[in-house]
Amino acid sequence: MCSALASALWHDVRITTCIAVSMEVADFYCGAGGLSAGALLSGNKVSVGVDMDSTALRHWAANTGGRAECVEIVPGDGESLPWPKPTQRTHVHLSPPCTMLSKARARTTEEERSGGLDELRWCIEEVLRRGYTSFSVENVSTPLTVDVAKEMRSKYCGRLDFLILDAAEYGSPSDRTRLIVSTPAIVKHLKEVPVKRVSV
């Protein structure tokens, strides 16, 4: 996620949780930390970043000052992960790998695609199961990932919603669109954020 888009997300997280002080952010599948950078730019504290790529994680740690955990996230086995305690000031973000789901990847097998969709489902269900009241799950926006978001919204009626964000509308010279699954309040506020499209 680009830092401009992430900054807009964090501004809305703070609005919708009615908290004037900073949130404690846990960034799972953090990579080098685009989402974490936006959280920091918005005055939040990034407490932990989790990823299995040690090189990206070193950059993340250098940029955020948070605790880096080099762990492979295995859907169905969330007990070994460093989940923060759910509080009013805790926000958990998960951005599972999108390579198997991207339209740009032409040689994805049905098994790989199915595994990517199952991982997206697991991420959504895990934050709900753990009782987080502020969360976001991000992935590439495709018809298949949107179908998963619709399925989860129907299954967990009133507990989550989703939207598709275009990075160019948040000042980033990029044509990336991202699916964001979050709480209904955060999604509502994100839909209301004034956008200013940048040509790409």
C-alpha cells in the first residue's frame, strides 16, 4: 500500500474510533512497510511488523522502529503469531500475498488461486475471531477477491464491509486498486474522504 493511501486510511481509523491519541498498529505481511509508513505519518505507533521476507523486514524495522518478527504466516495456525491484545487503541492490518490473485500473473494454477482466496478468508475471519474492533485486510481488487469480500460481509453481517481504493485518487502516481475489508465505520469514512486524482 502506498504511504499516501495508508495515511488516508489511518486518518479515518482515528476518526472512526473517536480516539484523539495514536493507535497501536500491528502490520502482518508488512513487507517493507508502506502501510506502516502511512500509520507513522498519521501520528500512530507501529508496534510490530510480521513478514517471512527477512530483507524486507529489515527495511521495515529501520523505517518504523517497531519490533520485527520474521515468521511465516500459515493460515489456520495463528497461535504462533505475535497478536497484540485487542483494545480500543489497537488496529491490526493484514495484507496477504496477492501474487496468486493478480490479473497480471497469467500462469496461476487453480490450486494456487484457491489457496490465495482461502488465505484472504482466513485473515478476515482471524481478526474477527480474535475480537479486534479496528482492523483492515488489504489485497488486490479482482472479481474473485471482491466475491470473497461479499461472502464474508454476508456471513458476518454488520461486522465488516469493504471498498475498492484507487491509489491515484489519493495522490499517488499509481494505477493500483486495492480491496480493503474493514469495519463498517472505517469503510464509511473512507468512502467520504475527498479524493484528488493524479494522472498516471
